[in-house]
Amino acid sequence: MTGKASFVYSDALLNYHFHSEHPFNQKRVLLTKDLLEAANVLHERDIIKPRLATDDELALFHDRAYIEALKKASIGQLNETEGLEYGLGTEDTPLFSGMHEASAYLVGASLTAVDSVLNGESDHALNLGGGLHHGFNRRAAGFCIYNDGAVAIKYIRENYDLKVLYVDTDAHHGDGVQWAFYDDPNVCTFSIHETGRYLFPGTGNVNERGIKAGHGYSFNLPIDAFTEDESFISVYENAFRKITEFFKPDVIVTQNGADAHCYDPLTHLCASMETYEKIPLLAHELAHKYCNGKWIALGGGGYDIWRVVPRAWAQIWNVMKTGEPANGNLPPSWLKKWEGESPVTIPSLWHDTSDVVPNIPRKEDINEKNEKALQSLLKYTKKVM
């Protein structure tokens, strides 16, 4: 089953740029768009332009003092002490000129995606510039300044009064979004991520369940380092189906970090493109089953911008547009255009060959740990139900 899909893009989304050595590189958004155009599945008629989020929209989640601090930082008027109070000027989130406007465009792009779907203009919408899930109410963290996902969900609740299921497949725990809705029974958050024993931000345990009226609506599936496709897909699909059946959302918002791949330089998971074919297929299926197709997808992490992110993110659009992931050869024109600039050899196929994943001697132990985490999650689900 397919529906009308919208792709949110403008070059303004590329302005979120810390410095040339920083691992967060929005060129991956351009590479993905270019790949889809070369594959003839993305056309001008599919693209909608983002808008700049207003201060009032940012303040749906963010403290106004934090917004004002970002504006000062944008023009070089925020001193070091002030900056550190807000998580700005750190190694992860250094200051750069125009950072408020660049960040507000990412949020506005997610709001554009929301309105496109919830106003009935499209069934699915994709903003690859978004997914900055580590941002907090008054503090930047983990490369994330404004938390577009949290703002977008607050916007949905205020303007459309719908129940939202937020699903986060980034290798890092979706902490900022979880804590934003930790007491809200109308927003259910589900994050599958590498265990915090080894990876930032160190949270996302199975027993983080929510508080007050929101207790029972926060779900976490921490998986072990070096998890491969078979285990990732198995526990993820089982959990996603059970949680969706329990919550029965009106709309699904997914965060699609592409950093669980074995090539990613910042994480320790060992997924291949097989996982990134399944992730959008499952979201697409469940959105049509429970939400009349209402699905808003955001970007997220992903730090191998040449070999992994364009293919992984392009598959989200392929599923939105055609109902299926692409297969076979990548467009030769795209490879020719970018291979001279890439510091690594770009794969020529949509899928990965079997030799990309290293031999993992602890595979059975890893799979067993992941299954135990899943059973713990499902146990909590049954208690809620």
C-alpha cells in the first residue's frame, strides 16, 4: 500500500554546520537527495520547501532564555560562561555563525512535514535534516541544538490533538524526546539503541517507563554492542508491533539515525543495509494499519556519510514513494559525480555484500542478551495493558 509522499528540502538545511572536522555533516542530506534524483524516484513535484520555525513554535518545548542565548551566539555575542550554561561552545556543540537560524530551519522543516501530512496534503513526509533528538528544554547536547522532534510532537498535540507514537532507531538513545514526554500519556516513545554502558548518552534502560500519567508510555530496547541484522530486526520488529498494538497511535513519527551500521565510526553496532531496508518497511506498514498512513520521518545520526547514510536514508523515501526498498545497482551517474570527492570507495549496490560485517565471535551471547532485553520490555507492556 502506498500513498502520496512529500520530501522536505532546501539548501537552508545544509547551513547547520559546526566546522569542517566535526562528525555531524549535513552534506549527507544533499548526497541522499542527489541519489534519489539520479535514481528517478524523487522529482521536483515531490519537494516542499521548509519554513523557519518561529520563536513561539520553538518555545513549545524550549525555554525562551535558551532561544535568546542561541540568537546571541549566532552573532558572536554569547560569552563562554553563558554558553556552557546552555551546553553551547562545547566540543560536541561548538558555536558557529548563524546557528539559531540554521537550527530553526531544521525545526521548521519538521513542522512543514507535520502540516503536510496532517492537513491531508500527503500521507507520508520526510525531513532528513531533522531528528536532533538530544536537545533539551534549555540545553544543547550531542550535536543537537533545537530538538525538532520534540517541538514537532508538541506542535501536533497543540494544533491537532492527536496521539503520537515516536520511534527512534538511532544507535544513540533518544533521550531528549523521551524526557520531553515522560509524563504525557498521549505521546508514546520507543527507542532501540546501543546500550548506554558503552555509548552516549548512557541512558535508555528498559526500566525508564515514564512518570505520573505518562507511566507505561516510555519504551526502551537497549541492545548489545556488535549486534547484527538478524537480532536487531527480530527484537525491533517484535517490540514495534506490540507497542503499536498497545498504544494505537493516530500518527507515527520516526527518527532514522543511520549510525547502527557496521561502518559507522562513532558506534559499536554491526547492522548492514538489510536493517535499513526493514526499518522503513515496518513503519510504513504500521502507519497504514493504525494511522491511515500518517507517517512523518526525520533524519538523525549517521557519520559515514558516503557509504552508509545516502543509501539508508534513500530507502525511507523509496518505501514512502513505491512501497518497496530499491535493489540492484546504484545509479552510475551518482557514483561518477561523487566518487572523486569521497575519501572511501562508495559501494555500487543498494544492498551490502556479506563481507562488510566483521566476524563477531560473541554472536550467540549478544543475541541472547538482546532477547532478554526484549522480554523485559514486553513484560512491562503486558503490565500496562
